[in-house]
Amino acid sequence: MGELSGGRVGGPHVLERIARKVRRRIDRGLDEARDVGKADVPGEEAGDGDLVGGAERGGLHAAGGRGVSVDSATMMNKGLEFIEAMHLFSVTPDDIQVVIHPQSVIHSMVELVDGTVIAQLGAQDMRLPIQLALSYPERVDAISDTLDFYELADLSFYAPDLVNTPCLKLAMDAARTGGTAACVMSAANEEAVHMFLDGRLGYNRIYDCAAAAVEAVGVVHDADLDAILEADAAARRFARENYGA
């Protein structure tokens, strides 16, 4: 079940269950956008700061097949990272800011209480966060290219266009709604993407399917894992029955 198994939309229930199995606290994700959270940031400062997360890395697509490419195009992947960051760092949606960064050099930033911003810069290479996840807390010799600052002409940033990227807004709204809303959205989106790739659903209908599922499937707050699994299944049934023509 895709995103649910990764803890992105299952939230604390999934993360806590996994943590009990591996007997350690889950405090980092396998993503270059999380690497700034592993930097030498003083605990009290970082805990009271804001997470400026999910800088959209233009041109960077993680391995994962055609479905990931579709989620990148709709910006649903950024919405899922928004939800993921909220749970991994125990912050509220209002503490997270999505920033479009076309150069794909800065992968994440953390703003501390004094207004200082610590940014994590790196090459567009998923081997770097994978290497760090395996070696953490140690740093080992780079296996990817390093940045050449003389070749960086400029770094630009702008706010996302939520009108033309409704999937991103849908995910952010689901995060604020809480409960099983994000789970329903993610499951319906996965079904919609599969139907799109099979030629059974138009591209613009991906959002319609996910949004309609969130409206149709009741949100359960304080849900246990069984309720989360049922919400996932209900969203998939809704998508297939109403959009799988």
C-alpha cells in the first residue's frame, strides 16, 4: 500500500508500530530533503524552530517507476513529503513551508527561533541521502559529485502555485484536517495514477478522484491502525468504482 507502508499517511500509529519492531526511535527519513535535520543543530534551538521543508527540486526524480513520475508532475509527491515532514519532525502544518527552487541545489532548510536559517545543499543524487541514512551519525567519503560553487549562477525561490497544482493543496489541506484524511487521499491517488497509466483515466482527473474520495470517505480522528487500513481500502474501492470506467 505504497505511501501507507512508508509511514507518510499512517502517521504516528505506523511509525510507532515500526519503531517497536526495530527497537529504536524513528527520527529520520530516506530523503535528501531531510538531511538538514541531521546537521549539528542545537537541540533546543531546532526543537523550537520552524521547518522550511520540501524545496521542489526541479528535474530530480527518485527511482520508483512511472507512478513516481506522475506524482512529480501533479506535485502530489511534494504534498506527501509535506505530510511526512509533519510526522517525522513532530511539527504542525503551519510550521512547514513549501518552496519552489528550480536549481535543485538546496534540498531543505530549517529556520531557528532567532531567525537564522540553516540550509542543506547538495548534488542532485539520491545516493547521498541513502549513504547518510546508512552511515548516520557518521559522515563517510562522498560517492556522488560535489557542488562546484563557481558554477552556481544563482539560487531562486518562489511560492507554489496552488491553483495550478491542486494535488499539492489537497495534500496540505488533508494534513490540516488530520485523522485518516491523508490516508484516504493517498490511496485514492495511487489508484487514480494506476488508472491513468493504464489509459483509463485522464490526467486532470487524478486530482478529481483523490479529492472526491476525501469528501466521500468519512474521516476518522484518533484512528488506530485497523481504522487506517480500512480507510485505505475504502478509498481504493471508491476510486475504482467511481473512476475506473
